[in-house]
Amino acid sequence: MGEITNVMEYQAIAKQKLPKMVYDYYASGAEDEWSLAENRNAFSRILFRPRILIDVSKIDMRTTILGFKISMPIMIAPTAMQKMAHPEGEYATARAASAAGTIMTLSSWATSSVEEVASTGPGIRFFQLYVYRDRNVVAQLVRRAERAGFKAIALTVDTPRLGRREADIKNRFTLPPFLTLKNFEGLDLGKMDGANDSGLASYVAGQIDRTLSWKDVKWLQTITTLPILVKGVLTAEDTRIAIQNGAAGIIVSNHGARQLDYVPATIMALEEVVKAAQGRVPVFLDGGVRRGTDVFKALALGASGIFIGRPVVFSLAAEGEAGVRKVLQMLREEFELTMALSGCRSLTEITRNHIVTDWDAPRLLPAPKL
């Protein structure tokens, strides 16, 4: 296979290594998968306006997220059931994130518990939360995450029902028998059975609360002191309401294009959200990031950082912890190179003027001298 030189190459290796049901679960999007392709394609409609002859011998990619210092604005998004990809699962991801000096977000549906992930050693970790119908379960889970040293809650708000992922329906997707959703072990919450459908879709229909609304965001603040990031925002309207309701940050996400198809790519929705936030809270992006150039484009459009999802599970499947470390390292190096070639020495120097998009008004050139 030769040396891996970019993040995309891990997907083909993962496809060879993983059982079809597992690979399809990680790789697929909702319905026609238009948004899945668009999450990637939209980046290609943003071009650079690099500045030259700037001393770029020293480049600083460090940043601060919710008061936590990290080495770069590239973080790990919550992805479910990582032990399906590799026996070490979330343990490996946690160690790789910690080694890279960045943040890992642990999924509610992890195959390792919050306590197990905390046991891998130091590191800044966020906890992604699905709100179950049984609020006691939710309160318990949030308390456990707090006790285990997690620093923020990423509340997923785009999943009152599971999106229609046709590969999962065809494969009758269910969690392999030797794995469990570790955070819910011992709670009588019903199993993920191979229904006549996707087992996960049936599980969500039975367990996740469809009545979830803004009042629950308020309620969450009464049970935890952790900052709450609202994950799954795509519009200016919801950005304003989220901030009114005490959100500490916004994650512009379309759930990896796995929920509602024909939503815009997250990079296309980002600027609208950033403008609505007016700098009151940080805005992050997830979805489609595969290159350092993508990271730069997101920051130029006002993101404070990005989260990667599929690159983590695919590299985990291919090479375990070493794979995840490599993905973070490759993205870091590509991003550093993009900054250097754009004439930016620190994140604060990355501006909207460093990119041009196909929706920008044409720049007025000086009138030619006659």
C-alpha cells in the first residue's frame, strides 16, 4: 500500500479491513447522500488569496478553547462505537488526542465509559450528550462525566429521530455482540436488536427524547456547571436562540450528513452562524474536513476551531492509536504549511481577506489607465 500521505487514504484501508456492516455504518450518510458529498465539495469552492513576502519562519498554531489551551485548532468530534473499528477503540483515540495536545469529544454511544477514557491519563475531554427520555439517566451521565474530569458538554440537537441511512437498513445494523454502549451498561434501557430496520434507528426511537426543546437546554444548566456547546446548528435564527439560552459555544454540524439530507455543507452554513453569533460565543465546525487547507478555510470564515470525525474512525480501523496520531499530525502539518504559504504566523492573522468564495461580490479592480 506504500506510505500514507494524506487523511483520505485511510478510508480505503478501513474499507478493506472492516466488516461491511461496520464500514457502511461509519461511511454512509442520509438518503441520497447529497449532503455527504457536499460537505467535501463545498470546500473546493473556496480559494485562497495568499499574502507574500512575510517572515513565516515561526508559526504559532496554539489556541484557547473555553479557557483550555490546546496545540492547534483541530479537535476530535464524537463518533459512536469506536471499538467496532479497533479493539482499543476510544482508549486509543483518547491517547492520540492527548499526545497531540488537543481535545477529544467522547460520544454518549461510546464502547468505552467516561471513567475508562479518563483512566487513559491526562487530557482535555468533552462529552457529547444525547438526551434520553429518562431524565435521571441523563443527569446521572452528566454527573459521571463531570466526576471523570470532562470539561464541557456537547449537546447534540439534530437527532430527535435518527436519519434514514439506507446502508444500515439493508445491513440490519446492530452493535456486534461482544460490544456494549458502555455508558449505559447496567441501566435497563433496552437493547439494540437487529430489527427489520437499522437496530440503531429502533433504539433511538425507543430511547431518545423527541420532545427535546430549548427548555431542556435551560434544564441542563441547572444540573451541571460545565459549559454547554450546542452541536447541530445550521442557521442564524437558531444561533441567536442558543446564545439567549446560555450556550457557551456553537458547533456548526450536520451530523456528518447523517441526519437531514440536502442541508448545506457545514462550511457553507458557517459564515451565517458566525455573523449571528457576533463574537459572543465561539463557533466551531465539523463535517468534511480532510485537509489542512480545509482547516484554514474554516478559520478564515470565522470558526474558532474544527472537529474531525470519520478520519478518526477510519485511521483507527487501519492502524489503531498510531493511525489517529498520524491523522492529527498530517492535518497539523498541512495546516501549518497553508498558514505559511498564505502569510499567516498565528491564528489571529487568518482573516476573511485570505480567501475568496464564489458567493463573494466581485472585487472592484482599479480602473485601467487609458
